Amino acid sequence: HEALISVHEALISVHEVLISVHEALISVQEALISIHEALISVQEVLISVQKALINVHEVLISVHEALISVQEVLIGVHEALVSVNKALISVQEMRINVHEALISVQEALISIHEALISVHEALISVHEALISVHEAQISVHVHLSAPTRR
């Protein structure tokens, strides 16, 4: 009877450890969602950078056309420099956004690492609990195999 109680207690321990594993896996899932969201932000910033580079390209085409005539050159260069300046400010702001998104990715990876450490520790606990269950099963087997006393 005591061996069956030990088996029952060991199974309760296994259940508690499995709950911990489940919670750690939820943390991993949340970290992966954070990474996914950060990568979406990076993608959006890169799309904005591409648009800004297209704007810069269009401005340079305008500058080239302005060089055809001397009178248009001075006006065109001035407008083009204003546009380039705005585009460069936008690119700089987007660069900052990419940097912040990469920091978020790094933090999410750290969270995943910590969660995986928790999973590893929980699995060690499961392993130890299963050893206890196995030992209890051996005890029950020995108890059941022993000749019955009357």
C-alpha cells in the first residue's frame, strides 16, 4: 500500500513538472510572437527605406533634368537638395527604427533562451520524477512478488 502511495505521489510530481513545462512552452510561444512582431516592424521599416530610396532616385532624375538648362539648374538643385535632405532625415529615422526593432528581437531571443533553460530544468525534474516512479514501481513489484504472510 505504501508503495502505491509513493507511485501516486511520484505521478503527482510528474504532473506538476509537466504543468511547469507547459508554462515554459507558453513563454517560448509568447517570445516567438514578439520576435514575429519585431520582424514585421523591421519589414515595414525596410519597405519605408525602399520608398525613400525611390524618392531619392526620383529627385536625382529631377536634378539631371535641371542640369539641361542653366536657369533651371539653380531652381532644380535647390528643390532637389531640400527633397534629398528630407529623404535622408527619413532614412535616418528609419535606421533608428530598425535598430530599435533589432533590440526587440535581441530581447525576445534572450527571453526564448531563458524559457528554454526553464524547459531544460523542468525536463530534468520530469526525468527525476520518472526515476522516482520507476523506483516506486520496482518497490511495488517487489512487494507484490513477496510471499503473502498470514
